[in-house]
Amino acid sequence: MKNYVQPGNTITLTAPYDVASGDGLLVGSIFGVATGTAANGESIEAALVGVFDLKKVASQAWAAGDKIYWDNTAKETTKTATSNTLIGVAIEAVGSGAGETVGRVRLNASF
């Protein structure tokens, strides 16, 4: 197929803010996880699909299958849909304690 470019699991984006490897980033409606470190405005490879442990709202419990959103202001994941971007689903439960700040998310690529 002469018009095929790539699988699209990882793409190059322009970092909208400083990111480190493993950080989430949102460019328009494209959410990805940085594969390296980049300063604001630099090119960065971002993974669009897969399962990732991502920073989450500490005061929020998740159940497997919950829809997960990206809060681009706080730069963390949440179950709160309002003003946030849907990025995938939780694949395991996690509590709401102050120390429970990481959730396992299966990304669904851009919607």
C-alpha cells in the first residue's frame, strides 16, 4: 500500500510544556505518554496506546473499567469528565488514600 505511513502506536509531537519520560501530554485532542524528556516546544515521541501507570488524583478511588480522563491543568488523570479529555479506562482498582497517586490506565488512542 503506497499511502501507508506507520502503525501510529507512537508518534512525534511538539511538547506543549516540559515533559519527562512517562509523563502524560495533551496536544489538541491527542493524548500520549512521553517516551523521553523534552522542553516546551521540542519534539517528543509519545506513545498513544498501551497500558501505563499514570499520576492520578489522590482523593479518588477507581474501579476496573472506569473511564479515565486527563486533567491538563493539574497534569494528572481523573474520573471527572467535566473540562477533561477522555484517554482510556482503568484496568484495576485503586484506592482514594493520600498515598494512592498512581493508577493503571489502558490508553485508547485519540477519540
